[in-house]
Amino acid sequence: MDILRKAVRLAFILAGFLSLGLGVIGIFLPVIPTTPLLLLASYCFMRGSEKFEIWFKGTRIYKEHLEGFVKKREMTAKQKAVLLIFADCMIAIPFILTDSLILRVFLAIVVIYKYYYFFTKIKTVRPENNSQEA
């Protein structure tokens, strides 16, 4: 069982670095969503290793793109827009590909709730600096 735990932790660490790498690329390429990938990296590091979690939370990338959301539940309008559009694209794929009315209604409810949550539960703030936020 100890071997299985170590393998799972290693998988989380590897997934954290993969997400971090893609998130960093997303800083420069607007097609790749930075914030969700960095949130995923944070989660993976938290589950994989306390040492990597502490390291990641000390990086400039974390402080610029996630710290406000994690600590204060706030995001810039651009961060919100990128997340919402990316999520809509991901939800549109099964919506288009399925013939199930029940699944389509469920996905529509998810989209409506997502917008409700982002506009009522997450504060919108102005960017603090001139760095690119996504």
C-alpha cells in the first residue's frame, strides 16, 4: 500500500508540473487558459508534496495569477472572461455531440450556475500591474 501511495503522490507531482508548464505557456499564448491550469497545478502540488506546494506558492506566477483568487476570492475581469469562455467551449463539445435531452438540460444548468457563481460569488477587481493576466 505504501508503494501505491508513493505512486499516486508522484503522479500528482508530475501532473502539477505539466499543468504549471502549460499554464506558463498560457501566459504568452492567449489560446491556453492560464488560471485554470495554475489552479490545477496548485491542487496537484498540494496533493502530491508539501514541499512542492510551498515552493509553488512562493513563485511569482502563483502570486500574480492565483493568490488573489485563493486568498480573497477575487479575479480580474479578463481572468473571469478567459475562464468562462474556456469552460463554455469545453461544455459545448458534449452538448453538441450528444442527442440526450437530459444531458443537454443538465449542461445548460451547469453553464447558468457557472455564470451566476462567477458574477455573484467572485469579486471582480482591476489588475494591479501591467503584467498579462489570463
